[in-house]
Amino acid sequence: MNSRPKRPRDPNQLAKAIIDIATGQKPDRDPTPEEQGKDPAAVAMGRKGGKARADALSASERREIALKGASSRWKKP
């Protein structure tokens, strides 16, 4: 992940964002999950996501899920 927050590309919007940060009206960084009131263990578990689920499934179960996704993706409207 990118450690820097995304800045606006428009020079006027960028100038306003810089002024807002300098005057303290806007934080310089995004709040951490702990600051947002989220459980750090749940956040760490969410990062594992699909990889952990794929490891838990058998090859035949993964194949069934893939076939279902492909058929819904390519079916005619």
C-alpha cells in the first residue's frame, strides 16, 4: 500500500488541501484502524482474505466456484 495520502491533481484543489493541512482543518494522514475503532485482529484477518479462503477449500470446491463464476460472467443477457 502507498504510505502517502492521495493528493488532488488540480493545482487549486492541491493548494486548498495544503492550506487545510497546514491550518489543522484536515489531518495530514488517514486514521489508523485503531483510531477508527476497529479491532486490530479483525483488520489483520481481513488482509488474509481470499488467500486464506482458497487455502481452506479443496481443489474440487475451487473448481465448482470458478465454473459458477465463469458461467455467470459469460451468459447471454
